[in-house]
Amino acid sequence: MSLFLLTGALFTEDEKDSPTELAFKYAVHHINKYSNLLPNASLIYDIQYVPKDDSFHAAKKGKRKRKYR
């Protein structure tokens, strides 16, 4: 049985599809591809976007809990 681990990232709206976001997605893909890095586990990512210079909404989204089945 495989364990699914949720990891997340907050990016500003102007960083959507940026090299930084692509690097994050690649890192998750790389970890999942080489199963010896996290045996019996797979990473799932959740990316949220926030307006630039809006720390209130960034903090609010960062604290929001999600449930996955």
C-alpha cells in the first residue's frame, strides 16, 4: 500500500507557469519517479495563487486545511 503525502506551495498570481513553479512541479515529479527517495510514498502537490503584495490572503490560504481521500 502506498502512502500519499500532500505538499503545497503558494505563488503570486504573476508567478503562474513561471520557472519557479515549474521547478517545484519538477521536484515533485522527480521524487515520485525515483521511488528510492520516498519508498512506499508518493507526493501530491497543491498549488495556490495569491495576489502580489497581499500577505493577508497568503496567510489565510497557507493555513487552510484540505482533506484528500
